[in-house]
Amino acid sequence: MTRVFVLFFFCLALQGCISFPSSHGYMLERGETELTALLGVDTKESVLAKYGEPSLIGTFDPNAWYYLSSIEATRAFFRPDTRARSVISFHFDDKGVVQEIKNLGIEDGDQIKLVSRTTPTRGKELSFWEQLLGNVGQLPGGLGQQQQVPGRQGGPGR
């Protein structure tokens, strides 16, 4: 009986080692091997008819269209691992005719290392106990002071 439980939990633990692939962005249709267009011939309308809406349109250059796709593998609670990434960019002239096509892969990207510094603030850093016990014995604002009532001795009318 113990062996059955050990085997069961071993198989359950192995499930965490399996990676699950997921696709994001523009996926090629059946029979397509890549996104192509004829330079100087195809227009925005023909690219739109072939491939649909782009994933991104350039913020500062509306004549640059980007089709993004990526394949990631996720395992248990770990961060997803990007297995493949593709960025195809179409650049159009002012008349909307294709002038340039670029195909960038995962190897063309740069790894960005984020900095996790904190900005110092003014004031005293309180410990857990100082925060927890700091207000013990203090009354809320105004209750510990004598209140001045108009018409009574010591009020604002005297």
C-alpha cells in the first residue's frame, strides 16, 4: 500500500516538470511559411487583405506595420520561457506602397536587465513593533484637549 502512495505522489510531482507551449500574436495560416510582399507593388490594402490587421502600427511612423508572434513554454510555477519570437515589419512610403520588409527573430532582441533600486524617502523608518505599538496610549486628535465652546468661559466670545 505504501508503494502505491509513493508511486502516486511521484507521478503527481512529475506533472510539474511538463512544459506547456502557448502561441501568441500572429500565427501563420496553413500552407504559409512566411509573411511576404512584393517591394514596390504591394500596398497597405493588399497587405491588410493577405494578413489582416497588424499587431502594432508605429507610434511615430504610421507607415510602419509590425506583425508579432511568439511561442512560450510554461512549466509549473516558473516564468514562461520564450522558445521562438518573430517580428515582421512592413515599411510603406507616403503613397502606401511597400518599400522595405524586415524579419527579426529572438536572436535579434536585446536582453534588458531591470534595476531594482528604491528611492529613499524622508522620515524615520519604523520597525514592525514600532508601527504596531506606536499609538498605544494616545487618544485620537482633539479628545485629549479641552474643547472651546462659544458662550462658555474661555470660549472665543470672551
